[in-house]
Amino acid sequence: MDKKTSSRKGPEFCSLRYGLALIMHFSNFTMITQRVSLSIAIIAMVNSTQQHGLSNASTEGPLVDTLNNPSRSMKEFNTGASVYEWSPETQGIIFSSISYGIIVTLIPSGYLAGILGAKQMLGAGLLISSLLTLFTPLAADFGVILVIVIRTIQGMAQGMAWTGQFTIWAKWAPPLERSKLTSIAGSGAAFGSFIILCVGGLISQALGWPFIFYIFGSIGCVCCLLWFTVIYDDPMHHPCISVQEKDYIVASLAQQSGVLSSLPFIAASSCTILGGQLADFLLSRNLLRLITVRKLFSSLGLLLPSLCAVALPFVASSYVTTIILLILIPGTSNLCDSGFIINTLDVAPRYASFLMGISRGFGLIAGIISSTATGFLISQDSVSGWRNVFFLSAAVNMFGMFFYITFGQVEIQDWAREKTLTRL
């Protein structure tokens, strides 16, 4: 009965996973409006026809005049918003600064998401971006340098938020619904661009350009409240999810995990066959010497999985990238089958079976040591422990690669040559 229930498809549009998609849609809407806000407000911020010769002026004068003369219209008050003498070059630096911030955090944010949790990463990024948006008009009065710094930090915060989304979907989106859920969430950016371009100019004209930042910064704060209240990192720990929906999500992801678990073995078999074919092709055409082929495939089989292992902790937020790397590690490792693994046939064909047995024995000992070391490392801290496991395995591979490149040979050793008996 439980198995049948878990396989039933849970409700769609009245479900938590679709509610998560809508909240993430709202988050993307908020972030894109905060990013584009300055592009709309800059027209009024540097409009020299309003106030000539005022650089970093304040709104104190118009405010005092309005209080002393209540009959003054709101439109006249709005024209007193600060105007800045920013050159086109300066404006270009301001516009590009947020992109620099996003680029800086794309890779580190994946690592931090694994430590802090995707919910905390995305929520913190959205909150920081919203607060900095609210502070932008005041920062402009202090000078252009502060505006550039704020926009850069805002870009870093948004980079954290963008990256963290995929980690959440890896645990919430059933494989057959990922396209729908991610498209609902991602469409918030397009909708936000449409809205800010439509109403940004109207807000600036009716209320003043600072209110572009105040309105969309406030919307971001409201979105943060929803985010931290409703969203959880995975469905297993959500207190309001129905049993039917939770079972459906877990069963769908477990079924996918069974298929994914077979992919590394497919990759390993494919690399073994292709590596062997390529090695023999290079030898048969006299393109490379035997020693070069053995060291080349040994280097590829040790270097490529090491690079993948080192990269894993930094791309933890990307589900697809993580899966690809986990498939490539055992796959590329099997390139060694055309390298040092069959090297015993080159140096000692008479004793190849004996030497292979010894090497397999050392391999089993290494497996015992690695399992023990892994258990010890992850017992301290699971996140940093796994990172250290990946780094340690890469270091061992690199040592083996350099050792074989330095001392590897293919000539039959003297002790392995067949001795010819002379009859008297």
C-alpha cells in the first residue's frame, strides 16, 4: 500500500513545490528589478536641465520649502531630487559594477551553498540586495565611489541568490516536472524586466527617482520574509508538506538516482574501450612510441579525475555539473587501463599474472585505507570532510602520475627475460 501511494503523482498547482516555484518567481522578479532600477533612474539622476552645477546635491532645500509652503505641488517637490554630474564613462563603470560582483561569486557561492544551505544562501543574497537597493539614493549623495561599491556588493549578493536556486530544485523538483517548475521560477526575471521598464519612468516622474529604489527594495524585503518563512532546503523537513506530495517527490528522485548510479559504470566501460582502441591506433600508425603512449594514458587517467574531484566542492550548487563530474571521475580513470595498468605486459610478460596479483593486492589495501580515512574525515564535519577527501584523492593521483612519468619503463627487464639453455 505504501509503495502504491509513493508512486502516485502528487497534486500540482495546489502543492508546495509549485508554491516554491511562485516564490522563486517573485524572487527573480525582485532581483532583476533591483538590477535594472539604476538604468531607469540614471536618466533623472544626471538630468542637468533640472539643476545646473549641482554635484551630489541634497534634497534638503526643496523639502524645507515644501514644509514652509504646503500649497507647493508634489510635482515641484519631485523636481528637487538630487542631480549628479556623472560623465558617460562614470556611468558605464556604475552599470558594469554589478556584473563584476555577480561573476566574482558564481563559483564560491556553490561552495558556500553546501556549507550554509541553499535556503540561507538565496535568502541572504536577496535580503542584502534589497537593503542595498534601499540605501542607493543615500549612497549617491555621498559620492560615486560608494555607489560603485554598493552595486558591486549587490552583484555579489545576487550571484549568491542565482546560484543557490538549482541546489533547491535538485531536492524539490521531480525529474518529469523540472522543466515546468524551473520555467515558472525563471520567468520572473523576464516579467520583472517588463514591469520595471513600464513603470520605472512613471514612478520617477510622479514620485521622484529615489522612489524607484525604495519601492523595489521594499518589495524585496517582503519577498525575503516569505522566503525564510515558507521555504525549506528539502521536502523531508518541511512541516506543512502533505504525505502524498513528499512521498511522490522522494520516490521520483530515488528512481532517478538508480538510473544515475549506473551512468559512471557506462562511462568507465566506454572510456576503457575507446582508450584501448586509441592507444593501439597510435602505436600501429607509429604516431607515438610505446613509452609515450603508456605515460600519456596514465597521465590522462590520473589527471582528469583529479581535476574533476577538486572542482566538485566548488560546483555543489549546480546539480547537473555535479552529476557530470561524478560520472567523469570513474570514466576518465579507466584511461589508465591503456597506461600503467597493462605495463606489466611490457616489462615482464612472463610474470604478468604474478605482478598483476601483487598490484591488485596493493589496490585492495589502498581501498581499506581510503575507506577508513574517509570515515575519519567526514566524521569531523561532513561538508569540509568530503572536500578534504576529494583533495586528498587528487593529491594521491598527482603523486602517482609524477612517479610513473619519472620512473615508468616499457623495456623488458633483465630479470624477466627468458633464459636460453645451451645443450652440450
